[in-house]
Amino acid sequence: MNDRSGNNPQIVSVGFMPLLDCALLVAAHEKGFAVQQGLRLRLVREVSWANVRDRVMVGHFDAAQLLGPMVLASNLRPTEKPCVAPAALGVGGNAVTVSSEIWRRMRDHGARVGARPDVQARALAGVVAARARVGQEPLTLAMVFPFSCHNYQLRDWLAMGGIDPDRDVRLVVVPPPLLVEAIRTRQVDGFCVGEPWSSLAVDAGLGTMVAIGSEIWCRPPEKVLGLRADFLERHPGIVAALVRAIAAAADWAGEAGNRPELARLLAQPRYVGAPQSLLLSALNGDLVMEPGGEALHREGFLILNRDATRPRAEDAAMLLERMQRCGQLPGETMVTARASESFRADVHAAALARPIGEARAGEG
């Protein structure tokens, strides 16, 4: 961060991944909402969640688009600097996609395009069992990071079909931008990822979407604005300005009439770099789930409005429970309490306590 005085904006470096839900950061920058708050965002595209996390931890980034569980995990390890999330960056946006070969086998076991997640999971269970009977290797399914909603949603979806994710399949980590190539080269048989990477796999004729995050979990939390706790302590005014800029961006992005422009902005190579038409379809919740298929509307697939920017204690509690199931969470209550305090709804509420246009970076 470059502190400046007077009317010059504060320069704030923010890391992000090329995903649809970097939208509020892009809108805050491109539509001038950050400048209205006295900030100039320097948005830096990264290639993996590990890179984003590490650059926040060492101070290369002042803030970043982070996985919600990643922020919680930073408070569970004494070797890491604790992070906080004063804002969320949206609700939902994930999908589970399998390769075309696995989809053909799933159809033999009752799967059909657009069916409920449990129907699809039971069909996959039939494939898993058939492979085991003839001694084939377990399926390899990818998620983007161990501490991620993608990991937990994938596990919950598999459980709907009676599949043990730690015994019946092999779970691996692959960064989002590498997943289409991973399924093309048969390194993985499927994955759970945020858009647009499932749609890109479908568009390339490589896979079929079999479940979406908002059908596995109700109102699924996703990415957050993450930053080190000591940054919040040193620069509360700048953090409040960031929260207000994101809220203003959400007010704009939440209007259906603004989605074509938002898709155009995100389509730029420096941001997501996917086709504008594909991004717009996902923003509208209109998902083409199989190659050559018709779009199916999924209400609530991705929510980008002001309410979706509020970090919720109940989301933190739910994610901690999933982390506990995976053996990622120590059992000490003090650690659990400390981690749950990472989702700073109080900071979010205080920043938005007055009209967005009134305060600027550096003000209390």
C-alpha cells in the first residue's frame, strides 16, 4: 500500500483469481467506486490460491480475493499470521463437472442432464462400484484448495451417493486455470470449481456439469475480501473504504441491466479472459450443462448484491464444521472461537453505517 495525503487516492494492491466472483473487485475498480472512496485499486491476477494466500501473508498484497475457509485456517495455525474477512464477495458460483467419458457411464446408471444432485451422485456411485469390481483405478476428482468450499461441497455431493471421498475416489488439488487442460489430458475425471471453468470445459466438449453449489448447499458462502489482521489494525479507514467500495460495486452488479457491461469488463484478458457471452450466461444463472445443450436456468447460482457482501457468523460456523469433518480443525474451543471471529461482520456494518458517498479512505 502507498499512503498518500490530501486528495490523492490511497493505492491498495489486491490479488485475485480469474473467476467470475472477482466481479465486485473489478467493478469497484473499473466503475470508479473505489476512487469515490479515496482508493486506487491495483488488481493483480494470480494463478493459484496458494500464491494468493502467500502474497497476502508476506505483505505483497494489502488484500485479496480469498477462499472463506482459507481465512479461517489462518487462525488455526500458530505459524501463520491471522487474517480477517471484513466483506464477502458473493454467494455461490461453483459447479461439479465430470469428463464426457464418465458422464456417458453415469447415464447408464440413471444420470440425466439437470437432475437433482443426489440423483447424479448415485449414478456416479454406480460408476465407482463398477470400476472397483473390475479392478480399475479409483476416479480422480479435483478441487482447487484443501481449505475451500469446493472441497467440502464436492465431499458433500459424493456423500449423497454413498461415496466415501477418502476411500472410493482420489481427491487432488488443481488450480482453477489448469482444470480444463487437466480434464482434456485425462489427468482428472472431474472437478469442483467456480465459474467460468466448468462452462469452459462444457464449451470445449470435454465435460458435463452434474451439480451446482447452490443445489448442494443452500446459500453457499464463497470468496471473501481477505487481509491480515494487523493491516486492519493499522489502516481501519482504508479497510472501511474498501468495504464501502465493494458494497457500491455490489449495488451496481446486482442490477440485471448492468450484467452485460460487467461481463464485458470481466472478459478482458487481464481479468477472467473468457468469452463475454459465456460470462453473461453464468451471471444470469443460465448454464449450458452439456456440450451442445440448451441453457438451464438456476436461480441463485451466483448472487452479487449488497447482502451477499456481508460476512456471516453462521457461514463461518458451517465452514468450521466441514473443516472438522475433514480432520482439518483442532478440537480446542478457544481455537474455534478465534477462527469464527475472522468473519468481521462488525467491521462491515460499521463501514456501511453511513451513506457510501460520505466517507473516504483515512477517515474513521
